Amino acid sequence: MTLIAAVVALGAVHLVADALGWRIVAGLSKAVPIVVLAYAVGAGEARNGGGAAWIALGLVLSAVGDVSLIVPKGFLAGLLAFFVAHVCYTLAFAPGATLTVVSGIAAVLLAAASAAMLRYLWPHVRELRAPVTVYVAALAIMSWCAIARAAAGVAPVGAVAGAGGAVCFLVSDGVLAVDRFARPFVGAHVVVMVTYYAAQALIASSVR
């Protein structure tokens, strides 16, 4: 609970700074909650098993992605960092992922949602179609592994947290993509960051 409270407080600092237009503070504080989560997971790696190492590395790469996205022309670097982070999360979740009726339905829904998102974004990402497609695929695969692990009943509490984190990531990245490329809207950043911090906190909790 102390860790979650720290993430909430630190995340609030970023959101308040962003709302007030304090760009430097907002930029510097954006990745801090993720660094805290990475430290917490890394510190408990020996106790929590091999998956913790992949989760910790994914969190570190996510922090790199956060910093990259606030730098002018850093979008592709940020996308790459988050892509590799999702690969790390996939490696953490995959050992427990099993094909069941629930995970089979999840696979169909994830494939349909990914195809729909790509179709919607296609006219707006002409020069980024390849990297965006690869990223969407990586996010869908990571999400399926997390959901399939939970559906299989592997480490029930942690697996459910990981699946919840994956779903939050889908929402966060979906809103970010729509706001950035297709239809910007007021309040998008708050939705993106709240669901993003929730995603990372839940994924970190999946091995604690």
C-alpha cells in the first residue's frame, strides 16, 4: 500500500504540474513513479522469481520511453523503448499463459480491437505505419499473455493484477494514439497518464 500511495502522490505531482503549465516540472516528474516501481520490483527480484527481472527491466525501459516522448522528435525513440518494454512484460507473463476458452475469446477480441485501431489510425500515420503496426502487435501479444496467464489460474492474485495492468495499457495507448494522431481532445493527457500509471502499478504488483 505504501508503494501504491507513493505512485499516486508522484503521479499527481506530474498531472498538477502539467495542468498548471509548468512544463519543466511536468517533464521531469513524468517518469518518477515508474522509476520508483522499477526500484521496488528490482529490490524484490530474488524473492519474487525470474519474472520480476523482466518486469523491472520493462519498467526501466518505460521510464526511458517517458523521457523520450517529452523530447522534441523523440517519438520514435520512445516508441522503441516501450516496444522493448512490452517484449519484457511478455517474457514475464508468457510462461504461465495457457490457451483456454477465456484466453481464446481474449485473442479474438484483441485481434479485432487491434485491427480496428490500426484501420482508424491508418490515414493519420502515413510515415509511421510500420512502427505503429509493430507496436500495436506487441501490445496485443503482451496483453494476451497476461490475460491467458490469469485465465489459467497461475499465481491468481498476481496474474489478475498483470491482466488488469495490460487492459489499462490498452486504454492508455489507445487514447494517446487517438489524441496524438487523429482527434485531440481536452482531458486526454489526464486519461492517458492515470491509466498508464495504473497499468504500470498493476504490472509491478503482479510479481510482488
